[in-house]
Amino acid sequence: MTYSVAVSGASGYAGGEVLRLLADHPDFEITTVTAHSNAGQPLIAHQPHLRSLAHLTLQDTTPEILAGHDVVVLALPHGQSGQYTDALGDSALIVDCGADHRLESETDWNAFYGGGYHEPWTYGVPELIVGAGTQRERLVGATRIAAPGCNASTVALSLAPGVAAGVIDPADIVSVLAVGPSGAGKSLKTNLLASEILGTANPYAVGGTHRHIPEIRQALVAARGGDAGTTGADQGIRIAFTPVLVPMARGILATTSAPIVDGVTDAQIRDAWASAYADEPFVHLLPAGEFPRTADVIGANTALLGLAVDRAANRVTVIAAVDNLTKGTAGAAVQSMNIALGLLETRGLSVNGVAP
């Protein structure tokens, strides 16, 4: 069976990456692409790398145009998806790459986003530990999927095994991320101009203000088997989170650490991550002493993790590398779609990056 797909926000970075992955997927046919201000223009004018989709023209983003497809993917800025998901009603499978359906706590939504709150959907990070299982089980047969925030899923995958196994203390997490500006979208912003970011590293959303923080806490609460719908801070998940823009178009290198629980051995620590990801096709723990580079994951639906035990500081440090547009967003969406529809999870996705 071939599934018809409509992709909104198709002229943006996230929408473009969804299209790139679906263009070579044997089970999906992209039949409709929509945009807002770019409606009426050829898709190829905005996504010139997608040569196989040159026949498509951007249409207006309306519920009427999006309706009637087997799958609808929304790649819109936060606060914009809800109006369409409400109107689409009983459409078959909808995947939201924005933030509108990620958070289970309305308090967190109001504190970090504001505006209308929408019901949480099934979270699209299959490998995330949830109690005794993984999020994968919840995605089977799902019809409403919230793709993750790229920074959030990177940090959550970095620490979830340690939190679930009880070998680290999630009350004192420190995470610093080097991120490419494509994660901020395609809108023209002065701080994202080449002249502003080339040759420099620029911190932003410092001091607990980044919108992915509650999503990370929510994921780690789930890993520990906590109650959904309450803020992670209320359940003892505390994180100092600092992203830094660096001059690479795409990619995230996240360095995250947390204290070691008393009495835990080095072997127990490493085993927590090794056992959690041993059979995962897209999340790989590197051998002891090895650490990833963003160059190794560009274009791949792969998360590479390197783990170090720092006994002098009594902390575990995890370094994670992902492509923010692939594994961080579009790849996670397609992987979740595969699971929801009963397809092979790895279908249409690659573990191989592009080098050099």
C-alpha cells in the first residue's frame, strides 16, 4: 500500500527535510505541499535540492487542502499547528513537527510558550525509555504524533538510561549544546545572518528560558516512571540548559552531565546505557573512550553517544551528536510514522551520514 501525504510548511527547513526523507520512501507518495506566504510558487524554488519533487506547487495551508490524505505532516512554527489539527478532525494520521502537542503540562506550556493549549499527542521518540518499556510501544497504531524538539530529544536520549536505571541524580543536570542555526527555522532574523554567526559562538536562551526545557523534564519523568501531566520540576528533574549557536548549518553536539548516585560502579553506569540502546537501529553508544562529532551524523537518522565517568567530579558526562533536522525532527517523525502504520521502523531512513 502507498500512503498519500500532505506536508505543510513545505518551504521551510523542517518541512524540506520531511520531504527529502519521504521522497525516497517506498511507501509514501507526496501529493500535496503547502505554505503560507509562498503559496502559488514552485516547491523547487524554495527547496532546490529536491529535484524529484520539481513537479509540485506550493498551495495555501488550509484544512480543506490538507484533508483527504492518508498522512498529514505539519511543519509549522509553535502556536500555528493547533488551528489546523482542530479543524482536521478525524483525518487518518497527523504528525505535528511543531510544539503545539508535545507538553502534557498546561502549566509548562503557559510558562514557556503561552497562547492556546492543545491536548498532548503521542510523543515521537521511539527509543525513549518509558517505565519498563519504550515510547515505541505507545506509537504502534497511533493516529496523532508529536514529533520532538531537536534539543529536547537529544538531551533526553542522552540521560534517560541513567535516570531509568537510577545511576544518576536528575536533580542536578547541566547541559550545554552547540547547535546549528537551521534549528531556528528559515525566517529572516538578524542574529541568524551569516555575518552575525560566522567566526563566533553565540549563547542564547540562557538561564532556564529555552522552550525545550519542560520537554526534557517531561521525557525524564517518563523514563523514571513518574506521573504525566505534572511539571518535571515538581518531580525533582532540574536542568541547567544552555544552547550555543555555532557556524554550522545543521547539527547538535550536546554535552550533558549529572551526579552519580552513591554506591554505583563504573560498570553499572555503562551497562545502563549499553543495555538500553543495544538493539536500537538509530541510537548507538560508542566504545569507551570514543566521542562523536556532528560531521558523522549529518543527513542520518542516527544519534551517536559517548559516555565518560568523571569520578573526580562524581558525575557522568554524555556527549551526543545528531543532525537536528533529521534525527532531531524529520527523521524522528518518519520513524514514528513507520511504527504507527505497521511498517518496518527503519524503512526509508539511513544510519549513514554524509562525509566529508
